[in-house]
Amino acid sequence: MDATATTPFSTLIRVASHEKHAEVNTSTFMSDLLGRRFGVEAYARYTEQLWFVYRALEDSAPTVEDDPVAGPFIRPELMRIGALERDLTHLRGAGWRDGLEPLPATAAYAARITECARTWPGGYVAHHYTRYLGDLSGGQVVRDIAEKTWGFERKGDGVRFYVFDEIANPAAFKRAYRELLDAVPVDDLEKQRIIEECNRAFEFNGAVFNELEGEFPLSA
């Protein structure tokens, strides 16, 4: 029997994207950020790029909310734009939007999310999964280090992006999310395409980190 026929889709995604996921998490920029080798400016710059990515995800949500594949994943308690804007106001001041432009890699990432929402709901699910489940998991490590390194109030402005006030039990929420993945109404070929798009999403993240690293080179 084909193992893919009995293995939950959420497990297939996790296993198939593990290498790309690990590669991104150990990128030079993220390693330096988590290693507390950057000042708060690098964290603020990273947060700006996140705003463009989540604006693409959440501006596209109405496009897919009635779709049988992507619609079940649109959950208001996950939405991050409001929290990101509070963080950016704290980090940059009220005029944080003035002159703000995405890095080229960020613009390409956001454009791909928008394209998937418009033409391929399964692809949108791939990007939704890689972002939001990451926020609920590894994102909490970033929050903890940011609080300790740059003196943000615990779960306060500056790190609100990582705080999911409306999710009382993150572990239970993640289990329910994985159950949605397991039940996604697509065939095996489409599941493979979604897995490939997950890997592509991690590549987009890696490209953003590479460009950020170029802005914040560390002295040898």
C-alpha cells in the first residue's frame, strides 16, 4: 500500500518541507537575530517586511473565504495586520508608513500569495500554513528573545505580532488546524502541488532573509 494513502496530509507536509524549513530557520539573518547580534533596527526592518507579507495574506482572505479548499482556513483569530501595525507604530512612530517599500524579495513573496489567492486556492493554503502555524510555534521564540534583548514589555507593543490573544489554547488550535489540512478536499496530485508550494514559501522567506542580511552585515 502507498504510504501517502494512509499518512495524514499534515504529516506529509511537515516531513516534505522539513529540510527547507530548517534551512530558513538557520539562515544567517535569523541566526544573528536570534543570537542577539543585531540591534533593534534589524528587528524593526524585519517587522516591516512581515507587514507586506501579511497584508497580501489578509487582503486576499475575502477572495478565498467561500472556497471549499481555502475557506476553512480563514480564521479571524489568526489575523496579524492590526498587531503588526501596533508594533510598527511602537518601533517607528506614527509615520511608519512614510516612504516604506518592500524589499524586492518581499515584493515577490507578497505577489505570489496574491496570485495564489486569485488563481489557486491550494497554493494560498500552502502560504497560510507556512506563515500562521510558524507564528504559533517558532515565532514564540522570536517574541521571547525580542522581549529580553530590546526591552519590550512582555507581550506588549513591539511584539504583539507574536501574541494571539484570541487563541486560549495554541496546542489545541494547531491540532485543529492540522485536522483541516488532513481533510482538505483535493486529490493526491493536488496535495503534492501544495507541498511543493510550501517549499516555495520557505524559499521566499529565505530570499527575504538574505536581502535583510545584506542590509545588516556583521563585522568579521
